[in-house]
Amino acid sequence: MAPTLTGATRLYVIVGDPIAQVKAPGGMTAGFAARNHDGVLVPVQVAVDDLPSLLAVAGNLKNLDGIIVTVPHKFTCFAHCASTSDRARFIGAVNIMRRRPEGGWHGDMVDGLGFVGAVRAKGFDASGKRALLIGAGGAGSAIAQALLAAGVRELGVHDADASRRDALIARLNTMGAGRAIVGSPDPSGFDLVGNATPAGMQPGDPLPIDVAKLAPSMFVGCVITVPAASPMIEAARARGCNTSTGTDMYQALQGTMLDFFLSSAKKS
């Protein structure tokens, strides 16, 4: 059933550019209703140059209680927050923001929890394994942190921007968990392979990894929600790999985001 909207309905937005691919508006709005909360999440497409203006206005909208942040705004939104969780500070990015009673926004970064949760839901235990992650942006950084926190023994990180890759590896190696190393598109020797880049969203995109080197024992995960199964995921399935998709990641994450928005007393 569609929600009944009134003047008392609390407003939440998800910001990104592009935005048509996101799954959160329907899922979160239904989640609010299931928890007896009168709220609705709507998508907002805003370019990088226009984001500061939107955030300035958002602070003045008294019925706007929360923001979900997607590509490419996670680092900019971090700088706009008055307070953040420890994991958001470690990464320097946020993907969820809620209005603080005392003013300003409190942010968290939970993309990594969603990726790891989706992997676990498909029956794969990352503890003690070797993982390869493609992408060192906001989502990739969060996933890298969460994989090491989940017990990954060694994490290879590959990114087209070598300086961004190296900066992330250096931060990860301060965690005192598994070891982070420079990776490549070659998945040979890894147990878990994750794509945290947009590669595969558009027809003709190059594959983020050399899929010919996948083995059936490998688990392959992807953050992309459209198409439902990215070309990399389709190739991995054809080679007998267990997989998780961006939609699986979102489903693993929805409850965490609802908790964040609906409990102002929740500890970060």
C-alpha cells in the first residue's frame, strides 16, 4: 500500500548523481510504515557543484529529519556534519545523516556493514580469508574497513587512482587487523572478490576484474543495483561462483539505516 502523506509526514531524502538506480526510496518508506513511523524517503538528483546549496537549505527544512548519501557525495557530506561515528571519521565519508536535537547533522558510514552482511547472508564467512576489493572511494573505503573488521586476513585494494589506493591502504594498516596490500584486477589466489566501483552500470563498461581467472570456490560481490546482476556478477555465476548483488547489500543494510534514523539516542 502507498503511504498516506499528510502535513505531519516526516521527510527523508537520498541524494546522488545519478539517482535513478537507487532502491532505498520504496524500501525505506515501507520500512518506516512497518515501524509505525510517518515518514517518506524521496530521491533527489543534485550535481557536485550544487550540493553545498542543497545542504544549506536542508538545515532550514524543519520537517527534514534525515539524508541518505550516494555517489558522488559521501566525502562532501562528511565535511558538512557536526558530528560523526568513529567509522565515518576513519574513512572521512558518510552515507547517512540525521538531524541532531541540538542542531546540525550527525553522520555515519554503513556501506561496509551492508556489503559484509550480504556476503554473510549468502553463506560465506570472510574470517581468515584473502579478499580483493576494486575501488577505494567512499563505499570502497567503508567495505575495506568492514572486511578487515570481519576478520579478513589479507586485503588487496585496487583503484585507478593510485594515490587514493595507497592512502586507503595506509589507513587500513593502522587498524591492527588483517594486512592491506596493493591489488590488481587479477583475482587469482583470492577467496572473496568485491567490486565497489560503478563499472557495469552502463552498457559497454569494462569489467572491473579479469573474470577469466575466477574459480568456482571464490565468492564475488558487487555494489551495483542496476542492472540487478552486473556483468561481473553474471560472469561469476557462469563460472560457478556464489555471489551477492547491490540489491542484496541494500537489503542487508535497510534495518541499520532505519535504526539510525528512528533512534536519536542510538550510540554510533
